[in-house]
Amino acid sequence: MAPRALQPIPEDAETPRRWAANKVELAQILGVSRQTIHNWRDLPGCPDKRSNGSYFVEDWRAFAESIGTELGETPTDKRALENRRLEIQCRRMEWKFAVERGEFTPNEIIGSETRRFAGELIAFLRHEFEAILPKRCCSKSSEELRVIFSASLDRIMTRVYSGADAIDAQFPAPDEMPAEDPQP
């Protein structure tokens, strides 16, 4: 008996399949073999299955497109998949070298600096509202309170802008971003 070719499961135009219960069903929906899905799992950027074990079909369609696979056709050329995997590895290494050369700043560093600045800002706000404002607000009229609060807000915003400017100076935006984000 000759093996039959896999055909994509037809989708109702009004209700396309959004989830697949398992790899076999995902393969049928995409029109590829189960082995193809298995091979893709080793490629960088491959979508994960959900906590309930299902697969989000649109993520897999986008992934298949990103690696240049025509859905409905079962890729059997392992060499082509290996070449694509090597290409992705090269792009990641180029990205890492660009970061090392200072062309880009890793998100971890920007996040760390942002969290540090946020911590400083929170400490400043606590000091302003817990220590300074109560001393200035005793027995003041509403107009005097408005002036005090306005001045306090001005000090706070000056601090915010100076911190943001410091972060911008430390991490300048690159002139040109890559067409695709090669980070994992």
C-alpha cells in the first residue's frame, strides 16, 4: 500500500482552526508531516506548546513562513533545514558581535538601568512626600498648598527628565536597526 500524501485540513472560512490538540493535528492543519513538526522543534524561534499541551496554529504558520517553508508541502530535504539552522546561528553570532562592538545595547542592561533609575525615583518620591511636604504643609491655605505641591511636582519632573536624559546618553539609539530581530 503506497503512503498517501498529507493534505491540509480544510478550514471553514468563517471559523479557521486556531488551536491544535497535538503534533499530529498541527501537522494536518498545516499540511506538513508530523516528522516535520518534530524537526522544527529543534530550530531556534520555534513556538512552544501551551501549558495544556495544545499548539497555537497562527504562531506555527508564522514560524513556518519565517524559515521559508511553503505550507502544504512536506519538506524532506534535511540539508535545507540544516542550512537554515546554520544561517540563523550566524545571524545570532553577528548580533552578539554587534552588541560587543557597542552597536546595540542588550535589553538586560537597559532593563537593569531602568529598574535602577525607577528605584532612585521611588526613593526620591518617598522622601519628598513623607519627609519634606508634611513639614511645609502645616497650617497652609489651599493656595499655598497648591504652590508647594506644584514646586514639589516640578522637582520630581526635573529628576525624572534628568534620569531619562542620563539613560538616553548612556544608551544612544542606533542609526539603523536590523530588518529582523535575530535574538532568541
